[in-house]
Amino acid sequence: MKTVFIVNPKAGKGKKEKQLIEQICTLIALNNTDWEWYLTQSVGDATRFVKEYCETKGVARFIACGGDGTFGEVVNGVFGFPDAEVGVIPIGTGNDFCRNFSKNIDFFDLELQASSKTAVCDVIRYVTEVDGMEKQGICANMFNIGFDCNVADKTNDFKANTIFGGSFAYVVSILWNLIRKKSTNLLVELDGIKQYNGELLLCSVANGKYCGGGIMSNPLAEVTDGKMNVNLIRNISRLRFLSLLPSYMKGTHLKIRGIEKIIINRDCEILTVTPKTGIMRLCIDGEIITAGTTTFTVIPGGIRFVLPQKNR
């Protein structure tokens, strides 16, 4: 199977793109391997390229070279082509999907990326409607609504316009959003049963454990269990949230005594979120859209993911 490296030139502020392309070209010249590479031109271009490639040339192993946004675009491109494979070289600033796997996985080894076996991983399909127009897609890692979405929005701003990067930009954005704290008014139904109706600080819908460059917001999530893990955090005070923040970042918050009075954490297969104001902002692996009532459905084993495992 041909290996195609999909390189985002803006990932990680473009600091690793040139070096990576040189490595790819060098290995192609030395080994005459069945490799190609493609440089994305704009947001959404990776999805377009991968889908057209599968339709015209056949399936391949597509390695997303970028962050979670680039990986998400490639996943959306391969979805519907069950024999296509997808991997990632995490040269972005968040790289949260990769964090769900053991340290024995070497995502930066190009030859392993081309030759290693794959594992099936779940994905989550979302369907929403705004102004009478339906929008749907696939998410590999996590959705965020409310506070976390506002944080992701401001984090992107900090990364683009300041020296802040990675998890530090995320922390600064948390503090910035606490100052102008906003709740979100939602009706939340899990597997057809009403779970919550009212003001929430945030709702996270997780396939993987991590968001924001290593924040373990959903420590019980697993990318291979056929479930999504949902966090609903009530509209608590700034001071209470600040006291929980260190444990929230480390993923130990669900172990705090009495936390069930603040956080509802559940697994489900189908989730429906209705914004009672009519629309909401929805963050999809760092990419933010305006959404109406949205249905999330787990697709077990939805992608064949490359695991470039080092020799033990």
C-alpha cells in the first residue's frame, strides 16, 4: 500500500515542516520507497485531497503531519473507505490524540509510520443543523461546548498572535475566560434519556482523554471501547473552578470526594445536545463552528490507525 504524507505547513507555526519534508524526500531518494507527500493549501484541503485520492487512485496509508486539526481532516477524508489507513506525525501544538497511546509508540519515525501495523480505533460522528443547513463530520478525539470551547477559541488566538504555545497557551486562556466567565444553557440527552437541562459551565464529549495540549479532562475515555465519555460541569463559581483546575489538568478530578455534585461523568453511545438559545459554539478537535441541536454517535472501529511501535 502506498504511503502518502499530508503535511500542514502552518502546523506548530511552521517550525518543523521544512525539516520533515527534507526527511521524507531523502528517504524517498535513498530507498525508492512507495511514498508520496502533499502540502496542504488551506483549511479543509487535507480532507478534499484524501477523499479525491481514494476515489481516483485507490486507498492508501495517509500520514497526517500536523496537529489534531490536520489529523481530523485526514480522518474525515478516509472515512467511508474502510481499507484506507491513517496515521499522524504530531508536529502541531496540541497533538492530543497521540497522547492516548503508550510511550513505546514512536510517531516521529517515518519508516515505522510506513511499515507498522494498524489498530482499529473508534471515532464519533456528529450531525447538526444551522439556518436550515445540515452539517456533519467525524471527530477522532474530542468535542467541547461552553467554557472549554471558549478556551479553545482564545487559545488559538494566543498561539497565532503571541509567544504562548501548547498547554501554556491553554492555561492562560483558561484564566482569561474565567475573568469573563459565561455559562451555556443546554438540554443534554444520553442514549435517549434526559441527563441535564439548564445552565452548565461546560460539556466535553470525548473519544480520547486529552484536550488543550495535554489537559486530561476525560480520564475515563478510551479510543477503543465503543463508547464516548461525557463530562458535564455545573455552573460553579470562579473560585471553586480554580480550586479544581490543577486536578482537572492532571486527570484526577473525578477522584475528589463529593465531585459528583459538580461533575456528571457518563459513558454513552448516542448523545444529543440542544442549545436552549438556538445556537452554540462547538469545538471539534480545536476547530470551532456554530451549531444547533447536535447528535453525536460513536462509530466503533471507525478508522485503521497506524501504531509505529518501537522494538522492545
